[in-house]
Amino acid sequence: MQATKIGFILVLLLGLGVESAAAADPNVERGRMLAQTNCAKCHSVDKVTPSPLSIAPPFRTLHEKYPVESLQESLAEGIRTGHPTMPEFRFDHDQVGDFIAYLKTLE
């Protein structure tokens, strides 16, 4: 029983260390802020909450459909979609890298 508790605590602490390391990365933090500012009105931009707009996929599931790196060109050239509620937007080169770095922490 005691060994099980110790193992659980170690797994928990290791997981927190990975999360903390990602949060300490300034690129990841800038990407998180971009997601929060530009996308969180409709999309879930974290690992647990549902999207505020039910048709907007949570960002944590994007990697299940395609590699998030494949979004780089679309983010730089401007994302356009077929549904009227999503605005067109474009990130500059540095913002694209930061945004992708953040998306990778959600995988």
C-alpha cells in the first residue's frame, strides 16, 4: 500500500515538472496568450474545459486530426473557414512559432 502511494506521488510530481517546464518556456507562454486572446471565446484552449462554442474543436484534440505543425502555413497566410462565425486572422512568423509551441503542450 505504501509503495503504491509513493509511486502515485512520484508520477504526480513528474507530471507537474513537465507542465512547469512547458509553462516556463516564454514561447509557450506567448502562444498561450495568443490562444487565450484570439481563440478562447469559441475554442477550449486548455487540457480540460469544453469549448464555449460547441462546434469549435478543443485545441487539445487538434493533434488527433493532423500534425499541429501543418497549421503553420495557414496561420501565417490567414485562416479562413467555411462557417461565418469564425473570423479570418493571421499571425506573424514569431507568433506562429509560439502558437504551435503552445499547441504541442496540449497533446
